[in-house]
Amino acid sequence: MPALPDQTIQYLTDVAEVAGRIVLAISNRQHLSELIDEQASLRRIAELAGRGALRERPMDDILAVICRAASDQLSGQEVTLLQFESADTIVAVATHGGPVPPGVRVVHPPGSLSDRVARTKRSVRVDDFDALPSADIVHKYGIRAGVGVPIFIDDRLWGAFVSTSQIGPLPPDTEQRLEGFAQLTWAAIANAEAREILRHLADEQAELRHVAELVARESPLHAVYDAVVREAARVLDASSAAIFRGGPGNAHAMARVRLRPTAGIHHAEAPILVNGERWGTVAVDSDAPSRIDGRDRLKPFADLMAAAIANAEHRDGLTQSRARVIAAADEARRRLQRDVHDGAQQRLVHTILTLKLARDSAGGGGDVTDLITDALSHAEEANRQLRDVVRGILPAALSRSGLAAGIESLAADTPIPVHLALTVPRLDPAIERTAYFTVAEAITNTVKHAHATQINVSCVLSADADGLILTIEDDGVGGAAPSRGTGLTGLKDRIEASYGSIDISSPPRRGTRIVARLPLDELDTQQQAGKSIDETSAVYQEGS
């Protein structure tokens, strides 16, 4: 075999060097092309987000676009976007080529890929899942290796971008290349979440406005119940919503709606407070805690429900009060008619008949002295009875001298001692009448029911002089309550009819204390004109 030329080694060395440079150039060009493609892909997604082209697309579509772009730049590698739903639970929200479909929730054990990302808040690489506690979970999906990159939104860990392989370890630059897409994912999610929050707020305000309009129109309670549970479930994206009357152990549903067939395992509720007392609750259930962020979002619905209930109770109470006032006035008129008929009228009839007898007797020359004396006696008694009736309707002292004089005359006729503290000027006649008959009825109730030895009555203006404060106290047996028919119901009706308020304290064996407050604003003249006689008649009835 002939010997090779002396220059062979040099030639081969030069060829190898040239070939190496060619291979390096090709490799660099390929890597540069990949970098250019990657940057172009990132730029396209960024431009789409910046121009708002993704704005009208659902969130899931936006994340799927990013996953597809990331997979393309990783030569078709599996890419999945995971969200940390709770401390130990992840949910797949988007994927491209990944074995875990969106919507799957997994409880990850300590030491797993996602757990390490959550704890370290850094990129994590696993080249062989067989050594990890999550081996059984990932093998179910055929995953052998993976890389996870954290996604932060407003400095909180939102989730992770994960690239997986069913063959073996991923390329060493996978973490670096995924980080660019993680940043785009952060921007897309943050913008989408902001838009979603604004949309939810707008929807929430619209639903609250709808319920508020029902309350303002004084719609029937069942209509408000149905609207509250329906709109609360919608706004909070809940599986179901309900309104319960009563407290724990004795609550029953007043209204209920179910938007999804499955019952939610997460629960939130807010109390319905009516006049400071717990009436019930409005509650929602959901299959995900993120859908119901606590009682704060339920509170406006609970407050509207409380307003509707309070309005309905007030309307019912006002209707019942008016019915009682009318019934009491009718009964007072009948009693007044009966008392006048049986008392003063009979005396006057007797007087007329006696005077006619005296006239006839005098015509025949008879003695009429006894007849005239008898007629005069009956006339005087009729006059006294009429005076008592008139004073019961509207005392002369009240009309002439005002509230203080009227109460003083009332106290003078009371069979037990009445101590007065009256520092009040002349007021509007309607106010004076209402105040007088309030005190009169309270004193009458005390005399009838309390077995008291004394009564204290005070009448003063409020500190800002815009109201009249009446206080009637006794040292009787106590235990008085409107529901027990002790005359306090009529007293309460009278005060509330004048737009006032009344507080009654009557503990057993400790006496009764009544504090009534009447506004000094001008009262409805039509209402007062229709009630003035009824009020005085009611007191006349009570005192009879």
C-alpha cells in the first residue's frame, strides 16, 4: 500500500477545522433562528395583549393561546398552565399537548414539583419523577420529567407554567425559555382579572339596583325574597342561595334557588338584622372557594332584605294600628252616645216632664214647689254630667292655658298622688292634645292596673328644642306590656300616629316607666283633623 502524502494530516486538519466552523455556524444560525422565532412569538402575543385584541376573548382562550405559543417554541413540548387554588390543591386551567386536561384538580403531596414551586417560588426541574412523592399521580398521565416556572400577580403566587415530557429530561434551557411566557401570562391574567373584577362589580351593582328598586316600590316580601336569592347566586357565581328565617337550630327557608345540580361544599352567609335584632340569614354555597369571597359581598343583599322586612313590618304595624284606632274611635263614640243618653239626657227628659206637670198644676191653682225643686235638681245633675263629658273630651284648662295647665287639672282629679315636673311653653295645639292624652291614658292605666302609690310626670323639650319628651313613672307592680292588653297598645298607636316614638320599661315588681318623644315639626293637618276627636274620645272611653 503506497504511503500517504506528507501533507495529508495537514489537509485533514484543515478540513476538520472548516467542517467544525460550518457546523458551528449552522448551529449558531439554528439557535439564532430559534431565538428570533421565540422573540417574535413573544412579541406577537405582547402586541395582541397591548392592542386589546384579547380583550373580548374568554380567559381560557387567552391562556390557551399562550400555551400553544410556548409549546411551539419548545419544539412541540407539552405545556400546561396550573393555578394554585389552595395551599395543597392545583387545577389545570389551560394546556397545549399536555396529558392533563383543563379543569382537573389535584391535591399535590409535599415534595412534588408544584409543591416545590409554591414553597421556593422559583423554577424547579425534575428529570425523573420516580424519586418524588407524586410519582403515582404523574405516572397516571404518563409524565416522566418536567420543569415548572412560577407565575406571580401583584407579588402573590398565582400558579405555574409547567412543561412535561413522557420520554426523558427536558432541554437545559427550558426554564429560561418558559420564563418569558410566564411574564406574558402574568400580564394577560392580571388584565383579564381586572376586567373580570370590573365586570363583576358592574353586574353586582346592577343586581343590587334591581333589588333596591323592588324594596323602594314596596313590593311583596316574597318577590324580594326571590330576587335576593336569585341575584346573590348570580353575582357570587354560587351553586345555590337561600334566605333563612330564625337562628341556628330553628331556621327555615323562606326562599331558595339552585343554579347548578350539585351542592357546593363551600359556604358563606351574612346575617339579616332588622331593627338591630337578627331576623335570619342570606347564604350561598359553591363548589369552589374562589367563587364566594365571604360575607362582605353578601352584606348589601342582607341589608336590602332587612330594609324590605322592616318596611313590611312597619306597613303591617301601621295598618293594624290604624284599624285599632278606628275601632277604638267607633267604640268611644258608641259609649259617649250611651253615657249621654243614659245620664244627662235622661235627667233632662225628667226635668222637662216635671216642669210640664208643674205648669199644669199651677194652672189649676195647685202647689208646684216640690215639682220645681225636683226639676231643678235633675237639671243641675244633667249639667254636671255634661260638664264631666265635655271635660273628658277636651279639658277647658288645656284649651285656655296649654299643656302644663291641662296636666295639672288632670293630676288634681287623680285618686293617687301625682308629682309634676312641667317645664314646657305653649306649643302647637295638635302637639298639646297628643301629649295631654298620652299622659292621661298612661295615668289611667296606672290607676287601673298598677296598684301604685304615686306617679311622677315630667314634660320637657329636647336639648335641641325640636321634640317634646314625656316621662310617666309609677311604683306599681310592673309587668306591663302592649301584648297583654293593659292599655299600652292604644298609647303606642297614638304616639306612632304622630310620628313619635315610645319606650316602655316595666320589669315585674319594679314599676313602669314610659318615655314618649313627639317631634315638634308641623304634623299632617288632615291626619290631625281626622284624629283629634277620636283621640280625645279614646281617652274618655279609657277613663270611663
